[in-house]
Amino acid sequence: MMNPKPANLTKRIPMTKSFVLILICCSSLLFCTQPNKQINQEFDVSSAVKWTMNSAEYQIITEHLYRTATQNIDTFEFPKESWVVVMDVDETLLNNAEYNRQRDLLGLGYSSGSWAEWVKKETATPVPGSIEFVTQVLDEGGQIALVTNRERELDSFTWNNLTALGFPINRYNTCIMGRSQADKNSVSMEGMINDKDLRRSQIASGRAKYCWEDYPEVKEVWNRPLAIVYQVGDNIKDFSQTTQENVDTKAFIKRISSDVLLLPNAVYGSWE
Ligand SMILES: [Mg+2]
């Protein structure tokens, strides 16, 4: 092979320089734009959160379900003994879509720390129709057990949030039971299928000491057998002895309007 002529060499030098210049420019652009890109990064709010916050459909569905249940309570033949409705809190009484929206905008999901901060703000809004349902149950002489998987240490904040929204609850007619370590441990015990079964059994048998420990004046109301006539929740585990894996959906559907009320939650759940 012949050596390249000097004339060819002189042509190659400017091309190499250009290439190096392009490389430097590209690198500079990359380094200059990277931090801005990070600062200006925006994350989308999920469709499920948007649906819950903005759609007419969510408003209509939840209010319709609660209205139907409220009418059912009005026509119930209640047991002679004292009776109770067991209700979940999140996405059943309280709507936390604003928490999820804020987390989505940060590109983050649920965390126990951010959740506790949110609960302490006491700014969750009511699920449409839920205040009317609770009012009807209490007017009919029922009691309400709030069996929530918010941590038990957060119960006072949950209670404040509910009363500020106008839920007509007091310590006589309502007991709030956040999740304790005993509840978490209970799922390995005989007869406990999900982590709310222990609390439901304590309420039904009048052994839910937590309901009167700080309020001895209400002990006689809770320290007695209570018939659970209705269960309300947005998660299949809000219902006695039920999980995603064991639920008989056709049998469950037959119970709707008689002793269970299931609300929609497209944002999170045991289905994830
Ligand atoms: Mg819930």
C-alpha cells in the first residue's frame, strides 16, 4: 500500500479538529442540560388518582352505593341484642387521593413516614355518602367499630379528622381500632385469615378493651357481645375471613345489600 501524499494529510487535520470540536460541544451541552433536566423533572399523576379526584363517575358510584346501604339500614330488622357496623376508614370514610397525588408528583409511592405526616395533617376529605350512612346507623341505635390499618398510634388524628368533617361520632357510639403489633402477629393464629379478623372478633365478643381503656365511662357499651350486622370497606380484607385468594366472588356478590358494602379503590389495595 502506498503512503498517503502530504496533500491528503493537510486535508485530514481540519476534519479531526472539527470532530473534536463537535465532541466538546456535545459534552458541554450534556453537562449543562443534565442538572436543569433534573430540577425541571415532572412526574405524572396516575390515572387512578385522577379518576378518584376528578371523575363524576367516582362521585356517583360511591354516593349511590352508600345511599343504597343507608336505605337498607333504614329497613333492617335488627337483632334484639346490641349491634354494630364494622367499617374501614381509608377510602371508605376518608378520601386520601390528595396524599397519592402529592406522592405521584414527586415520583414517589407510599412510605410509612410520609403517610404518618399526611394523617397528622387531618385533612382527608369524606367519601361521598359516608357521613349520611354513619348518621343513619347511629340514628337507628347501632354502634360503629372503625377497624383501620392506620397504625394505632395515629388513632387520635384519625378521630379528629372524622369529627371535624361532621361524622356524628362519640366514644359511646363509635370505637376506633388502629392496627397494633398484635394484629400483625395474629394472621398466623388459628381462625385469623386477615389482619382485621382479631379486632372483629374482639368487638363481637365484647373483649375490645382498647375501646374503653381511656374512656371507662363507655365500658358497658363495648364490654358486651355485639352482633356485627354490616361490614363496609374498599378492600376485600375489610371483610371477615376474606382475602384476594380465598374470596368466592359470586357468593360475595349475593351478600351486597344484605351485610356487606364494597366501595371502589383503583389506587391501591391487596390486589396489587
Ligand atoms: Mg381502606
